Amino acid sequence: MSTVYYTATTLDGFLADPDDSLAWLLRQDLDESGPQNYGDFIATVGALVMGSTTYEWVLAHLAESGEPWFYSQPTWVMTTRELPVLEGADVRFARGDIAPVYDDLRAAAAERDVWVVGGGDLAGQLADAGLLDRVIVSIAPVVLGAGRPLLPRRLDLRLEETARNGAFVTARYAVDGPLREDRPDDRPSVDR
């Protein structure tokens, strides 16, 4: 059981452009059965959590494509607004601090993982509370220069795995916690 932020980013660390577009992502070459692929990942997931901007993007994508809700797992949306629910979708809305919602996420996931779908600040809130275990990221060969940041926190991560999947470099990290800053007292002394 882990809480996993599984996402894609540009080389300069953005999830979406300033207009919340993912056009840069959807045009990339990807091997659907390659390393760190979605199919293998989603099979490990028991519950999802996302922010309202991500949820609205999913709703707009589904409306445009005519596809039905594609998650069978219960999904929490962190929001302060009233948002619609698609027929057949197990969507639950929550507001405020993520920590109290986490117990419900874990219970719904049972022995499976919780997927932090996005955005970056939501993943950061989980990291702040010590509840984010892993980050799995696919890095696209795109530079946007601005947009929604991948993970706007100062964290130490430990690299566990890298691979290439089509146009992407994929990486799996364990979250070690808040960034450990170098302090003058901790530096080795140098004889002069």
C-alpha cells in the first residue's frame, strides 16, 4: 500500500501550460505496454484523489471525446466549488485539509495504492503531511517555460528506477521527506 503521484511532466517541470492544456502531452510517442505504463499502474490502484482543475480537465476531455467515466475506483476530488458528477462515476467531494480525507482514501483502497492524479499542489499537500510515498513521472521532450508546476515543494527524493518509454524518460522515486538543507554547522571542517 502506497500513496503514489503518477504523472507526466515537461522537461522544465510543468504538468500543463498556463491555459491548463495538455496538448503537449497527448501528441507524444508512447508504448502502451512499455516501462511504467498506465495499464500496469492502474491495476495496482484502489482509490484516486485529484484536485478540481484536474477533475474539470477530465470532465471536459470526456465531454469532447464522448467517452464514459473511465475509473472504476472511488475518486475523491478536493474542491471548494460545486462540480457535476457523471452518471456511473463514484466521485466524492472534499474540501480543506487533505489529512482528514486520507483515512477514507486508505480505507477505500484497502490493500491497493492511492493514486494522486493531480495536480502538483495536491501532491505537495500530501507530502507536507508525510503521506506521499512515491513519485512516478514520465518526462516529455517538451519545454513550456511556464504553466502548472510538477510538485511545488522542496523535497528529497530517492531514485529507484529509470527507463525509456517512447519519447519519455520515466523515473520512479521514493519520497524521503522535506529537503534537508546544508547547514554551516553540519559541514566538515577544513584545515587552513
